[in-house]
Amino acid sequence: MVTLHTEQFSSRLRERLSEPAMLDLTQRLIAIPSENPPGNQYEECARTLLEELNRLGFDDVRREGACVLASAGSGERTLYFSGHYDVVPAQSRDQFQPRVEGANLFGRGSSDMKSGLAAMIHAAAAARDEGFLKNGRIGIVLVPDEETAGPRGSRDLRARGLLGRDGIGMLTPEPTGGVIWNANRGAITLRATMRGKPAHVGRQFEGVNAFERALPAMTRLLDIKKEVELRETQHNIAPAAARKSILMLGGRAEAGTNFNVTPDFCSFTIDRRINPEEKLEEEKRRLRDTLEGFEIEMLQEEPAAATPAQDPLGAILSRHIASLTGKEPAFEMCPGLLETRFYAAYGVPAFAYGPGLLTVSHGPNEFVPIRNIAQCAAIYALTAAEMLR
Ligand SMILES: [Zn+2]
């Protein structure tokens, strides 16, 4: 395999990508409270992104519902840079006032993942301006609703046939903290409700106790939990305890109205997180069989996904990370859901790597090390250049 003359290109790119423009864009995005839930300020956030893409001379800049799409370069082959512009709710309103403190930028979305959006957008523009995109394109995909696996983001693009199923690869700048995520767990999340009939405790023979009716199924679920936790993924994830497949019971549970009335309902949630080695349909059927007689409300149903670390895109990405950061990145499984799953389901190799840190994401003191933004941009630009030449 012929490799790019990384040093030469990377010094030019780094010069170009050291512009304060990425920091500025990140700050402007942080100042828009695109909190999800409930899905605030999507319009304003999308408009800011559109303006930036137009300013940087992207082609085919357009809105598709709440999503923003654009492309750079020419040719048939497309490498997708995809990221989400929604953020989890802030712990305080101050988090929407971006603040530079020393080497870090603080604010909601600084790590997850508005700095990543700035990096991937500027990386694509720089790669194009350096003449790297003559035999292929970078497709920019900016979506909301990632934090809740909601309907207006990648799911909407897929439903309209606009999700890049023909891509040669997909990268998403989630806050991976220096590693590459090549796999993620799937989720089967549901609420089970047993119905009963209320009656005064003194005449409980006239009622139907929904709580008591639900108990045998709860015991069976505990048996399943024991068995599920014996299954371990072969994907890399730390610590060792995180390898076990997951069944969590009762994240939310309620029953009845008072201690002296037979409960007329009993409901509880189940959050089953499957490893990439497990089958979604099989695991779902098993839960449903156990919950016969309950009303079932599906809250979430998402497949697991994995791209082999040895895939060429992973190898190229890893090499540029190592050369720019001086540290060989590990390939790990993401503990939560990842939008790579939408692309992996079409057989498109998909990886997450971004400037942010998972440890501070979603927390009250979210920040991103500022130098990581330009570094990530250079890594994305070099990876695209090598994939698309
Ligand atoms: Zn994220």
C-alpha cells in the first residue's frame, strides 16, 4: 500500500487548520441550547451550520427536514463525516455560555459533540482546498435527535433513502477520548405493565392485585439476567466487567395508588443492552415470551453494530491518529449506542473518533481540550485524502 507523504501534507494542513475559525464555530454552536430532550433550538442550530457550510464553499448545501447535508470534492465515491448537533440537557444555564479557561473550552456540547462538528466541517473544506478530493467526495451529514435515538435525525434520512448506504466509509466525531470505537451495543428497552382491579384492602377478594400477578415474571427475569451476564463480548472494552451482556430491571417502576388499595396496575422498565455477538430478534422474543400477559410498550429498539478494526478505513484512521498524537489508539466497543450502526447495517465501515472526552460529556463541567479540535480536523482530512485518492 502506498501511503501519503504524511509529514509534508500534515504540516500544511495543520497550518491551515490552526485557524481560530473552528474554535469560533464551536463557541457559536455551544451558545445555541439545542437540548434533547425535548429538542430545543434545532432550527437555529441547523441555520448556523448551513451558513458555515455556505461560507466555506461546500457543494449541494441543503436542509432535509431537521438534517443538514453538504458535500465537498468530486467523483463517485463518498466518505461520510456524520455528526449530531443536539446535546443532552444542561445542568445549569451557564453551560450555554462558552468559556475558554486555560487550554480548555467549557460548555454543553463542547465534547459531545459540537467541537467535533467544527473539526469535521473544517477538515473537509481543508482537504478540498488542498486538492485531495478530486477522485471522491466527503459527504457532510449533520443530524439532531441522536441523544434520544429520536425520529428526526439519521432515522429520518434512512426513511427517505438519503442515508449513505453506498458510502466507502463513515466517521463520526463522538467524544472517544483518544481511542477509536469500532463497535457498539444494541438496545431493547421496554415498559411492561400488568393490569389488575382496585379494591379496599379489607375486601381485597373483590380486586385483582396487579403487583402480585407481576411477581412470577420478575423472578423469571432474574433467572434470565443471571444467564445473560455469563455472556461476554469479544470486543475490547474496559474494565473486564463491562464485557458482560446487560439486562437491567426496574429503571422505572410503579404500582397502585396507596398501601390500602389492591394495585390496579404494576409497571416496570427493562433495559436490555445486547453485545454485537447477540441477535436482537432472539433476545426480544425471549423477553416477550417471559412477559406473557403484560402490556408491552417498546421504548427503544436498536441493533448492535461492529466494523472489524482491520478494515482499511480503521487502519488508515489509526495510523494518522498515531502520527499526529504520538499515541497508537486502541479500538474499543462504545458502552452506549452509536450512529455508526445506521451505516454498519448497510455494510459501510463506520468508526467513531473525536476531539472530546467521554468522561466529562453529559456532565456539569463538560469541556474539550482546545488543541484536540485542530488535531482531530487534521486526522479527518488526512484520512479522507488517503481514502479518496
Ligand atoms: Zn454524542
